[in-house]
Amino acid sequence: MTTVNIHEAKTHLSALLDRVLAGEEVVIARAGRPIARLSPIEGLGPRTPGALKGKFRLTDAFFEPLPDDELAGWEGREK
């Protein structure tokens, strides 16, 4: 695990993220005191188109117009 100060983290963020993607954890410190950790996110793989096919179904109600009061809320106008 590598520890860097905030200035170094800001200056070399892309390089630090490359190290994180390679599996390394990086700790960011302020005045020598650790305040944050950069670590890889587990489980993010490539997206698979159609992965949810057949898992849910839209009914005709989905395509019906919204009631005026709900539509007004979405559009940011008074009800």
C-alpha cells in the first residue's frame, strides 16, 4: 500500500488510478495523517447487452400518459 499527500494525489491522479486498476491500494494523507483510500471496485466487468432480457415485463400501463399533477411535478410547475 502506497501513501501519498494530497498535492501529489492531485498532480498524479491518472497514474495513481492506473496503479489502483492494477490492484494496488493508495492512501491519501493530509499532513501525514491518512484521510482516504483509493482501491479498486470489485465486480465491475464488461456490460453484457440483453443481460436482463426476460427478467421483467412492461405492461401497457407504462406507456399511458401521466396524470396532470404528477406530470406537473416532473416538469417543475405548480400542480
